[in-house]
Amino acid sequence: MIFGKCPKCDQLVTSLTGSTIKMTIDETIFSAVTLNCPLCLTVLGAQIDPIAVKADTVDEVIDGLKS
Ligand SMILES: [Zn+2]
């Protein structure tokens, strides 16, 4: 398996840590996660929180079935 290096601490990144954060897109607030180097905590990426998206989708489907 090939691992990339953290651009800040120059160590191989073999795993990630994450934290939750809010992301604003066009004035709409979404739950998001940051993907961090486990050694120096540099943010290597961020994305919409897939668990929050799943929960919101389930809630919307349940609401749709009730109406
Ligand atoms: Zn690092």
C-alpha cells in the first residue's frame, strides 16, 4: 500500500483523525468533517459529514412517507 506524506510534518499519513465543523455554502449551514494528520493535526481535507447527510436523508424520507 502506498501512503502519502503530510505536507506540514513530512511524515507518512497511514491514518487520519477527524473533527466535526460547520460549513457554510451559499448561506446554508451544513455539518462537515475535517480530515487531519494524526501527528500534527494539520487539516488535509474537509467534506460534508456523510453521517449527518444519511441521518437527514432518512428523516426526510420518513417525513415524506407520513404525508
Ligand atoms: Zn502532519
